[in-house]
Amino acid sequence: MTRGEFKIVVLSGLGWMFDAMDVLILSYLLVAMREELALDRAASTWIVLANNLGMFLGAFLFGKLADVVGRKKVFMATMLLYSIATAASAAARTWQEFAVIRFFVGVGLGGELPVVATYVSENSPPERRGRNVVLLESFWSIGALLAAAVSLFIFTTLGWRTALVLMGATAFYVFVIRSALPESQRWLERTKEGASAELKPYAARLAIASAIWFLLAFGYYGAFIWLPTMLSTERGFTQVATYEFMFLTTIAQLPGYFSAAYLVERVGRRPIAAAYFVASALSAVLLIYSTSYAQLFYAALALNFFNLGAWGVVYAYTPELFPTSIRGLATGLAGSAARIGMIIGPTLYPLWASVAFIGVAVAWLIASALVVLLPETKGREV
């Protein structure tokens, strides 16, 4: 990795990390706010739905906008939006107010993710492109650890409202992006040359990629959003014990990403994505049938390891499937399909409790089968 690539991956990754922290803090907020905002399962579901609807809209709108005005400007705009809205959500007096503000947080969060993955992909050479995007995705696990740490150490001492105000300070990172990161070179070249491509010839490919994104997000958010609640209500964990369990098991995400980053350039996108999806499905089944703390803990470690590794591969793979002029739009549309999965997936747990994890496992097995329908892109110019 060159110095320029390292700078792009790390500085983009830090923005990705803040995004992840904001996305994943919601699952802990549902526990922390339960008494103060009188949350029942229905109210919690509405909050999750509002967040995910916002992410759906953001992925579509900002993905298209990134093809028009550039990747960097959209990166900055989305980070500013969700940071300010996060701080504003600390003032919510009812769960309904919190849900409305969380919708706008979701718009910013949903807009950033596909745009930044496209940005890093376009600024990486073919032989390191997949690895660099997976390394970018690894910052998600750091954000997940920060979300768990904020919940464990700040929620329990200063309170959740103070934590949200502090998290709003990520808005200042926009100045780092503006001064330190260049615009995507591939996007600039395409703009200068006036090159264009139609989305229609790639419709079938986009449909398959979107289905994979849908199933991936359906399972991830269907499981991880409710995991702290499941530990608290079904397994009898205290609030502190829940946060400790989540913090420790989330650590497994980092080696999951690093293993995927290593294998994706040596073995290929398709086989690693398929294998990690299957392993994720098995981990989800083992999680709900665990009969001891040790079994539960190791199943959660495996789930974090393999499923976040799968996310890394899918984020690296998707931008490579489309030409530069429609890459932001196509990746954004696939991301929008993921947001539909985010909306539907979390509705299973309120209906079926932990049995919902069976549905999660089935979704990931289907995704594994769909991956083989896509072309391999390892080492190709895109």
C-alpha cells in the first residue's frame, strides 16, 4: 500500500468508524432509554423503522448525487447531517420525537456508506482494491467497539443524552475531509472526458447485487439490533452485563475483517463471500440454541467474525461490478436494497423472539447461493 492509499483508507475509515458508532449505538439506546421514554417493544420497533427508512432514502439520494457532484462533497455533507442530528436527538422528550430526529440521522448515515466505499475503490489499484475496501470496512468494527464502550462507560455514568451530544462533535471531522482528502480520480477523469454509461445493460447484475445486500442487511440488523435486548429480556443479563458481553464479542469483528481482506485478493470475491455467508448462518443457529454462557459467548464471537467479514467482501465487490459513471448510483441502489432489509429484518424479533435468528440464517444461506451468479472481479480494471 502506497502512502497515498494509506492516507485515503485511514482518513475515510475514521469517517466510516464514526458512522458505525452512530448506527450501532441505537441498539444500546433502546435499552438505556427504556424507562425514561417509556419504551415498549412497539415503540422500539418504530424507532428502528424510522432510522432505517432514513438510511434507505439517504442511500438512494446521495448515491445518485455522488455521480453528479463528486464523492468527496457527498462524504462531507452526509457526515455533517448525521452528526448534527445525533446531537439534536439528545433533546428528545418522547420516543416519538426521538424517532423523528433519528430519521434524519438515518438519512446521513445511509448516504455515507455506499459513497465512501465507492470513493476508496476508485482510488485503489486493481491488485489492492478489494483489500483496501475491506480494510476500510474494518473501521466499522472499531466503531462498533466505540458504541459498546460509550454505552458501557458513558451511558452508565453521564447518561445517554450526554453521550449523544458528545457524538455530535464528529461534525468537526468534515474539516479534516475537506483539507486532507482528494476527490476520486476516477470520477474526475470520467467528468473531464464526459464518459457515460447506461444502467439498463447492468440491470440483471444490479438485481442480484441488490438482493445480496438486502439479505445481508436483513440478517445483520435483524440480529444485532435486538441482541442486547435479547440478552436482557430472555437471558436475564443486567444492563452492565449486556454491555460487557457486547463489547467483548464485538472484538471478533476486527480479525473477521482482516481475514477477509487477506483472502479476498488471494482467493477471490465470490468464494470468500459465499463461505462467510454460510459460516454466519451456522453461527446464528448456534447462538439461539446455546445452553450455557460459554456456548452463547463463542457463538456470538463466530457471528461477529464471519458476518462482518462478509460485509467487508460485499462492500469491496459491489463497486467493481459497475462502470465509473453509474457506480455511485448503482452502489447507492444496492445500498437502498440493504436499507429495505434493515426495515424488514428487525420486525422479526418482536414477533418471534430469538426464533427470528432462524430466519436470519436462511437469508444468509440464500445470499451465499446468489453470490455465485455474479462475475469474479479480482484483479480486473474497473
